[in-house]
Amino acid sequence: MNGKRTRIYEGKAKILYEGPEPGTVIVHFKDDATAFDGTKKDVIDGKGVLNQRISDYMFQRLNEMGMPTHYIRSLNMREQLVRSVEIIPLEIVVRNVAAGSLAKRLGLEEGSALPRSIIECYYKNDKLHDPMVNEEHITAFGWATPMEMDDIMHMSIRINDFLSGLFLGIGIRLVDFKLEFGRFVENDMMRVVLADEISPDNCRLWDMRNNNAKLDKDVFRRDLGSLVDAYHEVARRLGIIQEGETPVRSRPKLVKSDT
Ligand code: UDP
């Protein structure tokens, strides 16, 4: 089936195919994991399926609360149908607790509370290693208009409130996360919607029931154990994987027989 579809784009963790109707795209979640600008790479069996299920759940909840998103519906374990949008070339990082690059840059102790939630913008450009930019750069270079930035900021704050509460309810601290937005024309109006994915690949999730153990991509970045087990725990607590269900594997394993 994959062979017959038109591939639009392949990124580090996802492939985009042309959708069945005009204005739609199929997002395929891969098992590939990358970190540190793609210098650390691995294929982690089952990661794509877990990310698809978690992201699918998040986008459904966000759609229900009236948040404009690109999400239409899930197609299968690894794929979603989404609205085709022009991606705004920004990574919007929302932070509640000091960690990662912020802790490093400002000499903060990882885990220290921030005086309030902080939103940062990075210019999406692999060659330049996604430099941090401010609204002056963004509007001067035309990456987004001032009105689009207003929408992006308001939506990011609402999403943070919603996600922080959701994770708190299942004993997980939402430390920080990255969002991406897209634009499309509807009734002659340009609209901004949440795009990309929301999964442990782009959130920092700390287990409040287990000494702040990492349940996110830092498990891979810092070699802290099984990434699939961590993502599986997030899915289990969200109630989207049944108790006792084993972590999903994408391919049957080759079993060698001695006989
Ligand atoms: N993040 C992401 N993609 C990126 C950079 C960051 O999803 O290209 C997420 C990351 O998983 C974390 C948050 O954004 O949840 C903040 O990341 P940070 O700036 O601390 O950078 P990192 O430590 O990941 O290099």
C-alpha cells in the first residue's frame, strides 16, 4: 500500500503522504529516534505506534475543547489523516520547570520551578541548529505576522494549561514541550492551527510517583533505560493502553529455530 502513495516529505520521525482528498495529508509515525541535531540515531521498535496513539489522544482532546488543530482522524496504529497546512517555521517551546537548554543557558538547577511559565521561539532550520529568535526577528523576516504570533501565544498558553492539568491528574509533571503551528486558507481567511504532534518525543514528562523519573525522549538522549517502556507507561496512565497490554512491536520478530 505504501508503494502506491505519493510521498511528500520524510523527516526524522515522520513521513508525510498525499491524503485521499484534496487538502489532506497522511502522517506516518516512524520508529526512528534522533537527538543532538541528528548525531545520535536509533530505531526503536514500537516508538512510532506509541507516539501516534498518544498524539492522537491529545489532538482529540484539544479538538473537543475547541482548539483549532490540523488533526482530522486516526487511520491506523501508525497513521493519522490531517489537514494540509503550510508549516510556520518556528518551534514554540513552553516551559514550566527549568530543564534542558534553558537550565544550561541560564545556569539554573534542573528541576527548579520557574517564576511563571515561559514561552520561547526557535527558528526551524537544521543547518543553523534551530537558533532562538524573538518576535522582532519573526515579524521582520516575515516568518509569521504579528496577528499570527498573537494567536500562537494565546493557543500555546491554553494548551499548556490543559496539558499540565491532564498530566498532573495522572501523576506526571509537564516540565516543558515543543509545539508547531501551520496556516491554511479557509473562506478567504488565513487561519493558524496547531500542527505536528504532541508526544513524549517533544515533551519533558517527569514521574511524580517515582522520584521524577523521566518518561520522555531524555531516556534516549541520556541512555536512561527503555524508551518504549517509558512511553508505554505514559499511554497506560492516560488510559489509552489497557493494563497488562504489552508494549507494541511493529514487526514480528524473527525466531531462530535450532531444529
Ligand atoms: N524539543 C523538541 N524538538 C527540538 C528541540 C526541543 O521537541 O528540536 C522539545 C524537547 O523535547 C523539550 C523542549 O522542547 O521538551 C525544550 O527543549 P530544550 O530547549 O531544553 O532543548 P534540548 O534539551 O531538547 O536540546
